[in-house]
Amino acid sequence: MKLLFLHQNFPAQFRHVAAHFAANPAHQVIAVGENDNLKRAIAGALLHPGIRLCPYPAPQPSGKASHPYLQGYDAAVRRGLTTANCVGQLKASGFRPELIVAHPGWGEALFLRDVFPEARLVLYAEYYYHATGADVGFDPEFPAVADDRFRLRVKNTTQWMSMENADLLIAPTRWQQSRFPRLIQDRIQVVHDGIDTRHVASNPFARISLANAGITLGADDEIITYVARNLEPYRGFHIFMRALPALLELRPKARVLIVGGDHVSYGTRPADGRTWRSKMLDEVGSRIDPGRVHFLGRLPYADYLRLLQISTAHVYLTYPFVLSWSLLEALSAGCMVVGSRTAPVEEVIRHGENGWLVDFFDHQALAEKLAEAVERRDQLQQIRAAARKTVVENFDLQSRCLPRQVELLQELAG
């Protein structure tokens, strides 16, 4: 079978399923992605050698003369045309995919049906925006503006036009599926990307060295961990920071390890243009011991995994939004997770059974629950075991998610 994958940041969610097909010489797999992102993936050894790459240059940015609502759409059209040209060259060389798998969020899927009308098209249904009931307007500290409803309707246009031509959509959680219009929900299958639970597992001998602090930490230490791609309100960074003064007072021997960059993945920067880390340190920095709170930036994956393995209690907070891989990896590693009582976290964590849940905005309750998790660490082994069991039984890459993805794609391709 000939398969074509498109994602501006390939391999992203398609890493394992693309590698599965590429490992079989009976299949031909081509991946289309933005040039600089593909270079980073190659450098990080994230790509199967059997995947042929078709890079495209970053599209020219849209102008500012158009209506603000249309600037994102203009960027999507530009990217769609760029990828259409890229796959058009593949077609001219004789490549005819039976199956195309793409992410519709940035416009790459807009014109695929026009180039390859015979191919079956699968789209990754990650997130469909709503003005109410999800991330927008969730946090009263950052209230929605009056025209969000209009802006988001236009923002969804790129996905909607792509989904119109899709034969199948795949969403990672039931809640994310429920965000999409009812008209297409019967075409959405819920299958997570998958967690490699054989690799992401507990390790009582794990250690992590903090060179700047001159110390090495292990599972016997009191360690609170927080992980996000970037430190920002969407992942509750501001709430977590406000919990630290009380937490450090309750647990005078605890250390806090914070992983994440200073850019913005979701939402916006503070109004003054600074980072959320500097803003929150201005707010609470005088009440926390900098010698016990360690900002580690972005870590290599092996170091990140060791951090989870030595964690006494792990924090996962999020607006009602896309579920992070890091939550499932923390559970798979047997972490004692204290998460926010928000969707889709509640789809995974059952309070008191495989983790604990707190109100997203209650930083005092978060501090108290984390302190309790440290105090009762020896009594919470059953919850840790249940956390791992949840991921093994429902999100395991090799036994559940990847086989189901492959099955769906093969059925669609006939």
C-alpha cells in the first residue's frame, strides 16, 4: 500500500503508525512536513529510515492588511497551496497514494482531495474550538472578549473545509471527539496516539542530577514534579506557582522540579510581553525558596523520563483542552498524579482510585493535596499501581492503540 502522511511538525501524532507501515517493505510511505521541523525530527532520531520525506519551505507570512479574523485563514491557505504543490510533484513523479493521513489544523489538508481525488483521506481530529464550554472563557483571570464567538467560527473554517472531504477522522479522547460538530461525529473514531508502557515504567533506581544545584536526587527524596511544553496558564502554571508557598511550608524538605520552556504554545504572552515564569516569580518569588524550586527548561526525553520515575507527587493541570501525552506518561511511570478536575483529565483519572483531582483554581487545595501525597507516599502504592494499569489497559501503544490505528487504516484502504 502507498501511504502519504502530512503534518507541519511530522512525525508528531503519526510517529508510530507511520513507522509501522514503513517497517514493512510491502508499503511505500512518504511524509510531508515543514523543512525546519523535519530537520529537527531527523536530528532527534524520531523518523523511521523507511519513510521518504517531502519537505516544504515555511509559507510566507500573511499580511496585516486583511481583517484580523482572516489572517489565520490566509496563513492556512498559503500552507495548503504550498503542500498541494509539494504533493503535486509527487503525483507528477508517478506516486498515487491509496491512503492519506493528515492533520487539518494548519491548512495542509485543504487541497489534498483536488490533487488525489481517488485516495481515501484520514484526518486527525485533535480539537475544534468553541466560544463556551471549553478553554475560551474558562479562566476568569483571562476573560473571553466580546468577539471570540465570531473569531473562533472563522478559525474553525480551515478544519471544517478539510473535514468535508474526509473519509475518516480519529480523535485521541472521547471529550475531544465531542467538541466536533455532530454532523461529522459518526465519522470520528476514538483512538489515542498510544503510550509505550514498556519503556515508560517505574524505576526505583532512577536518579537525576541537578548540575546548577550540585545535587543528585532519587525516589527516596521528596520531589514534586510539574511538566508542560511551555510554562503558561493553559496548563495551570499560574495556579501551580501560587500553590508553592504553602506547599514548601507544609513540606520543608520537599524540592520542586519544573519542566517547560518560556515560549507560548497556547494562549498569549502576558500583556507586558514578558514570560509567564518571570510574571509568576514577580508574584510569588519572595515567598518561595529558590534553592528548592528548580526550573529545568526543556529536557531530553531520557532525563524527562527519569524525572517522572523519581517523582513523589506529579502535578497535571489544564484548561478543558487537548490532553497532554505527559499526563499519560506520568501515570504509566506510576506517578502519584494530582490533576485538575477538568475535561478530559476526568476521562482518565478517577479520584481516589488512580490519582487525585482538585479544582483547577484552588491553589490552596492543590498545595494541601500535594503535601498529603508526600506525607502518605508509602500508603499510596495501590493508587500508583492503578495509575499504571489504567494506561496499560487503555492507552498502551503496542497492544491497543497502534493495532487499532492500523486496523482502521487498512479497513479504509480496502
